[in-house]
Amino acid sequence: MKLSNLGLKTRKNIGSEDCYISELLEQSGQLKKYSAGCYGFGTMLLKIKRNIEDIIRNNLDEIGCAEVQYSILQAKNYWEASGRWNKYVESGTMFTSKGRNGEYSICATAEEFSVAMVKDHIKSYRDLGFIHYQIGTKFRDEIRCQGGLIKSKEFNMMDAYSFDESKEKMVESYNKMIAVYHKIFKELGFDNIKNITSVNDMGGKIATEFMWFDEEYGQDTIYCNDELNLYVNEEVFDIEDRELKALILGEYIDIDKSQFVKRKATEVGHIFQNEQVYSKMMGGTFINREGKQDYYYNGCYGIGVSRLCAIIAVNCLRKYGKLIWEDNVSAFNINIICKNDDVCLQKGYNLYEELKQKGVKVCIDDRNNSIGEKLKDNELFGIRKIIIVGNGYLNNEDIEIEDRKTNQKYKYDINNI
């Protein structure tokens, strides 16, 4: 990618966001705030988002999940079938629209539509035991948008839905997804994600949140007891119902808040055991092993993709003290920075073509800026490695390579690159 093709110009501190990482992404020209909670993605950030999607997609495909796509514009009758239309409209969560043929919601979630896609095909228990997923845009009218991409009105997410013949099989799918979630988050560079059993507000009983701990960017308060390996969302502490608390925590525990430390965390994933709630509401039946009609069991699973763009950036800042995107997520792993000199630019283009042919994610900063300006911009872009083709090349055919992660710099003869 030639940066001269991007229409790219970085900016000074703009002071319009409520968190540093959003400021940084906007300064880099890779994030555009159109209105509260509504953002556009520049070329590099869009590539980063797609790389995150591919990591999620590859891991889900590996365990046998199948990718699908549901409708984003959702007819009212599906929501009425589940009894959730009035709830979502009255809460102000869901965007709605009136069309020529009736009322519609603009996708806030897709439980109803996952069931509607398969219910005409599922006839027998032999047809069950699968997981569908999609990666796309959701819309929720958040009361207060915070942290830029961390909490917005329009966002990208992966949502998946499992279909099983029994509660036991549903739990197997659920546990399989817990395992693959941790694998995904590890590949994305996280080492402080913990799964927290929590309240299920999607209709079933059991739910698990995957929380990333950070005091500055955390959206939730988590009560933590490292010795007991027990992490409880603040909302659970407020539950007075003994049976519900026992269900959430696995067993009833008289929680002494003094034994817990409060930490801030942000949800990066959430999964739910919805049991037969949606299949009963939507008429999703099958013939079971005893030859009787039954309702199938569902789980639903979500990961916030656009949210991860911001959280991964913060995670990298925490690790390295500066923005350096992880290699498997980064839009580009090498940025060739050339002096504005015809000889340097030609050599830079030659290197660029060679590296592209070798499958390297590489860009060349061929804009009409000084090397100093380009190096400063690269700090905002977060590209790990830099190749400088400048005076060293003009004087003795040396180029300089810098690895921003290790802070090491090397000089090489151009013929030994």
C-alpha cells in the first residue's frame, strides 16, 4: 500500500474524545467520529478490524462452526413472536423504522433471526448439534457512549448461536465456546482475560462474561478474590435471591465484600445458555430420540469486534509504552520511509515490490513529507518495523531498520537487505 494513495493526513491532539486511545486513533487519521457513538474507519484501522475478524473466523471454523448472515433490517413480526418488541422499543435500546410494508427494527441482536433461519429445516434430533455465527454491524441507542469504540451506538460484533437436542449437549457447546474464546483472546495478545459467571439477560439462566481488566478503561466493576479464583460482577452482589445467586456462583456463598478487591474491567465477550426460551417462543421443534416433539436448546455467543480494535490498542500501549499493533493484527508490519529524493523513492519502491512478493504486509510512505514527519506519523500508525531509505543510502548504500518493539536499530548494506 502506498500511503500517498490514502488521502491521509495526521492531526494534532483534537481534544474531542473522552479517552486517550480514541484521541490517538483520530489523530492518526484512522478513526472518524461523525456523531456520538458513530465512527468511520480509515484504511489501516479497517484492515486491523478485518484481521481481528479473521482470527475469530479461523478459530470458529476450526471447531466446526458455520458462518451465515442474517438480515440487518428486521421485520417487526419476528420480534413480536418472541415477545421482545415492546420491551426493546420501550427501553429505547433499539432503533426502529417504518417502511412501506410495516415496521422494522435495525439489528440490535439476532436471537429470533437465528431460530427463524433454521426452524423450517430442523425435523429430527439428527439435524441438531451445530453452531452458526455471523460477523456484522449492530445498532443500539446507548444512553451514554463512552471510550470511543469501546461503547458506541453502531458497532461490529461476532454473534453465534448453537442448536442442540438436550441441555447436556447445549452445555457441551457452551464449554466448547468458552475454550475457543480463550484461544481467540490469547491470539489477540491478551493475558488478563477472565471469564465471570453472571446474570443472563437474554432469557436463560447461566451466562459468562469475558472481562479485560484495566483501571482506566474499565466499564464494569468486578469484585475479585484471587485466592478463591472468584470474580463477580457488581450486579451479582446486589442480588438478594439466594437461589439465583447460588445458580450464578455455582453454589450459594455468603459473600463478604471485605474479602474482595474491586477492579475495573470491560466486557470483550459474553455467552449465554438460553436453553429452550427462544425455540419455544419461535416454535422451533424437532422429533427427539423418544419419537416425541420437543423444543431444541440454544446458546448464544458474542464478541465485540470494533470494541476490540480499541482495547487491543490500549493493551499494546500497556505492554510497550507506545502504540505497536501485534503482528497478526497490524495492517502493516513494515513501513518503508523514503526521503523525498527520486533515487531514494525508486529504491524504496523496489524494496516495497520485493517484500510484497514475499507475502510481507508492507506499506511505503511516499508522501511529500520529511523523514522526521513520517517517523512521527508512524508512531500514530503503530507499525512495528521501519525501513529508512535516506541519506545513508545516498552516501554509501546503507539503509536503517528499526524494530519499535525491541527498540533495536540496524544498518545494512542495501544489497544484503
